[in-house]
Amino acid sequence: MKTNAEEKRPVTKRAYSVAEFCEGYGISKTMLYALWSKGQGPNRMDLGERTLISVQAAEAWEARFSRAPTVRPTRHTPTRPAPSAVAKPL
């Protein structure tokens, strides 16, 4: 027999619906299906009429498309003298 504590134990989320994934990553369903058509979307599980994306697949997809920010090298631009106020004759 289960105790009240065991019955109310939260279940760890193992997969996202398409809507949950899109909301979590801030993309539209149209964008997700376009990514899948190009082979760039996360791995998915098609279960009958339901499509799920596992937490691991979402994290792997995120890692594939995440990259460290690139730091652009600063270039020292020599200062130029101000243009002369006197016009040069042609």
C-alpha cells in the first residue's frame, strides 16, 4: 500500500510535446517542421499520432546549434589628422 507521500511524488519530465518544445525554445511549430524537413530538427519519437521530443534529444539539439560567442579582435585604427579648413586650389 502506498503512502500519501509516495502518491504525490512529482514525476520527472522525460519528453516534450511539440507545443512544449516550441514554447521552451521560442520557435514556432512551422519553424520546427521546417527544421525537421531540412534534417536539422531534434530527434523525435512518433507515437501513433503523437510526436514527442525527449529531454535528451532537446539538449543534444541545443548543443549542436549553440556555440561560444565569437570575440572580434579589436583593430587599432590610427588617428587621422582633421581635414584642413583651407580649401586647396584646383
